[in-house]
Amino acid sequence: MRLSDLRGRHVAVWGAGREGRAAVIAIAAHGPAGLVAVDDSANFLSLPWEGPLAAAAPLVTGEEGFDRLAAADVVVRSPGVPNTHPWMVELRRRGVAVTQGSALWMADHADRTVGVTGSKGKSTTSSLISHLLTAMDRPNVFGGNIGVPLLDLPEAERYVLELSSYQCADLTDSPRVAVVTALFPEHLDAHGGEREYYRDKLNLIAHGPHTVVVNGADPRLAVELGDRAAVRAGSPDTTHVATGPDGTPWFHLRDAPLFPRAVLPLVGRHNEGNLCVALAVLDALGVDVVARRDSLAVAVAEFQGLAHRLTEIADPSGLTFVDDTLATSPYAAMHAIDAYEGRPLTVIVGGTDRGLDYAPLREHLAEREITVIGIPDSGARIVEALAGLAAVRTELADDLVAAVGLARKLTPAGGVVLLSPAAPSYGRFRNFEHRSEVFAQAVADTAR
């Protein structure tokens, strides 16, 4: 379904945030017979619905909203509306057509798009792809889950998009190059279960992409893909890391060495994998990666890591404080912990308790000497899951500020204090940025 297909039809936009606002403006320009916006979660944080928005579509709130949705020919839901929402379940049962702005946009732009999704690594990988394409004189527009709704993007010859599982769920067209960085259980409450989450995530590659590029080292991805044709980055037949001409690790394209691993300023093996995926995408798009390896090395060295992802904070004590607040699952925290292997490490965990299984984290830390400080709400349950591990010291703190102070006392000189909460931020913080601000301020306030 394209935006132009909405002409002369009755359309309801579900959601009044950034995505819903973009959808109303875009759909109104295509002449629907009727257009209404529905917000079933309006509260004191909601932005005013006025001006061009109100002129294009009246806003209906509360229970009346369902009747307006059910009466529409097409419902355009915002990504934040989960598949498990009771209204969604009933709309599906009644056979109401439901789509998203991302699906409407992709129907018109798929052939010019690189789309990146994954349980971890999609933000860094998509940013790397966009950055490296620009360095290779291939201008592109970067958008998607990073905060710019697809329907707000300007016209361009090429797009690089970060796409969440929610945005992928309703796609009926795959991007020309579809990229998946990792798969592990996430957002199960919104998707309805692990199988449903994988289904929605992999819907990105379900509609005829020209090329599929995946992280070939991810075990769950390997199982889900089976023998499907895909470029499996990290494998010897494509981009991978191996010993280079100077005896140190280098990035390679097949047998050709490109540049040393040390060029990449990001820590962790998972970031090596992210760059392998990005380089494989450039190769798939026709960039002569070998011939332009020197220019690529310069661009990689200049890449700025994304905020709140293993962001190191300078501290006069000699300790390294690291903000990884976007690690909202145990698997993401495990990657962060591995990035500092070999150094004394204290990790602060805990946040909104979504009932996640922390057994994988326990298994991962079984042979590791580490200090774990739990903070509300899920910190106590994570600490309980680690009970009995001989080399794991566990403590509880009343809040994030107290955890930072405790970490200073417990972490040996030259060690690392890592905020990698394995849980979301909402409930006790406005958002993940707020949690980062509190962490950084606590580091500054406790410095000596």
C-alpha cells in the first residue's frame, strides 16, 4: 500500500507523537475522503494538537478512539502501538487494514534504501554505513528509528535507515539492501512472544530485497536464516577480521587486507562485527572496497561512536566510567562486559523490570571475576540470579547515584565502572537520556 492509495479513503492515524504527526501531514496531502487522529494514551506529557495538524485531522482521545479506528478503511498506527494492544487484536479480528507510516514510505522508496535492523548494533551499523558511503562520495539521507520519521525525510537518491522491530512489522516491501545485525529476545511484551518478535524483525527481509547482509557470527540469526541466500559478514568469503601483514588483527575483504583493527576507535568484538557488516554493505552496493581501502581507513578512524553506547567519561581518579545506558537487555549488557575483558570491572545493572530471564547473564559470568551492583527496579532480581557464582561479587544500591559512589569504593585502580543496565529506563527516569545525565552527574559529583 502506497500513500497515493489512500486518496478517497477514510483513514485513521493511531498515535499523536512524532510518527503520528508525520503521518497526518503526509496523508492529508494525498486527499483522503476522511482523516482522523486517535490517541488512546493522552496525558500531561502530550504535545498540543493544533495548527495544521488540527486542520488536517481532528484528534479523538479516550475510548471513543476505538470506534473511529474500527470505522476507518485503513488504520495507520505509530510504531509505539504494540501488536498485543487489545484494540489491535480486535481490529485484526474484524479485518481492518492496518499499516504504518514506515510501510507507506517504503513502498515508494525501497529501491533506493539500505534498511538496518537487529536486536543490537543497528544504530552503530547504520551510522557506519551512512558515514562510509558519504566518504565514498555517495551522498545519502540517514533516518528512521534515530528520531526522524520516514514520512518526514526529504527526497534523495539514497537512504540509510535504522529500523526497529516495530517499524519492520508492517512492511510489505523490503529495502534494496536489507541488513540484520543480531537476534536475541527483546520487546516480547509488545510483540507477543519470542517467535513473534523474530517474525516481525525478519519481516525486513521477507519481501524481495535485492541483497541481504547479516552478521554471520550471530547464532540465532544463523538458525532463523537457515540456507537462505545472504552475505554473511564475518565469514572468510566476505568481510572479516584476520591476522594482517604486520601480525596484528586487520579487516579483510576475502583474501585482501584492508586496514588494521586498531583503526576502528570503537571497543568490543561486537563493534568489529558491526564494521564488517557495514563494509559488506558497501561491497554489495558496488563500492570498490579494496581499491579505496586507504580512504575507508581514514573515514573509519574519524567515525564518532554514538552517545550512550559504551561512551567513556574522563575521570581524574584513573577509573574509566562508561555510559552504556542503551543496553536494555541481558544480551546487550553481555556484549558491553566483553568489551572490557581483562580489566577490573564493576557493572551497574537494573531498571524497569519487564520480567526478562537473566539466566543467560548468569551463564555468561560463570567464569568471570566481576562486581555487579543492582539498582531498582530489576537490580535485586538480577543480583539474585547471579547468587552462588564464586567470582562474582554482588551488591545492592538504593539508586543510580548511590551505585556510582559504591562503585568508586569497590573498583580497583585502573578499573572500569560500566553502566550497562540490562533494562529500560522508564519509570524512574524520563527517558534513556535522563538516565545518562544522572549517571554523568553522579560521576562528576563523586570525583575526588
